[in-house]
Amino acid sequence: MLEIGPANGIFASEICNLAKNVSYIGLDWSETMVEQARDTNSQLMKNRSVRFVYGNSKQLMLADNSFNHVLAIHTIYFWNKPLQHLSEIHRVLKQGGRFYLAFGDRCFMEKLSFTQYGFKLYRRTDVFSLLNKVGFTIIQSQQFHETGLSNSGKIQNKTINIIECKV
């Protein structure tokens, strides 16, 4: 399993406990987050095949066809050339491998004040088009609607997309 953008690695243990003999790599473009993930998961790294590495999904320094699963949650906003990132993800997945992508839909994200700073926002159909261009087959797509508090304490309606696709 490759997780792109695990931040401090808080979910790594949950991911690794989903099945026996999970080999996990968390790749983040922030050296600070990689260090925090290593600290947070030091015991997990001793007992399991778990690594956290610094890097960018636009140019993965990983072998072709080396992963069964790739996960990217709330990272697509920061990919300045999303087709390059998606092509690299496609390259490192084994035939039949699964890619799971989660992101906030543009309809809700554009209402958040902070997204005007370095975020590229997408509708689900925009992402379908990108995935198809790279050669992914979309297996399923779900859209979740929930209400919660924003960082400013206001009630916010959220729309989150989760897409599962395969090579």
C-alpha cells in the first residue's frame, strides 16, 4: 500500500491493521510531516513493514507495478499538474491494482476562505475525466454529504467524493 500525503501518519496503524502482512509506504512532500509520522509510528515501523518517505507523487521514485493499492486523501488540490501525478500513480500500481481518491467537491470547497490560497478545486466529473485520460477504470464513486463546523465555528455543509478505480 502506498499512501500519498499521510501527513503525520495518524491513520497508518488503522490501514496496516486491515489485513495481515500489509507493507505500507507513506509518501509526503513535507519533511516535517515525514518526521512527525516516523515519531508517531515508531513502534509500528519496528514491528511491521512500514516506512515514511519524503517525496512528490509527480515523480515517484518507486518501481513500476509495485503496489496493489494507492490511497490519496485530500491531496489532489495541491497537484499543479494532476495528470503527471495520476500517471505516476498508474505506473506504480500492479495490473488490477486499486487507487482510492478522496476530496472535497468544488461546490463546498469554494465556500471556504482558505481554499483561495494554493488550492485547485474539482467537481467529481472533472476528476473522472482526469482518471480516464490516464487509463484508470472507475469502479465506483460515492458522494457523502454531511454537516459540520468550519474552522471559524460556522455550520458548513460538506460534500466529499470518494472514487475507487483500477488499472
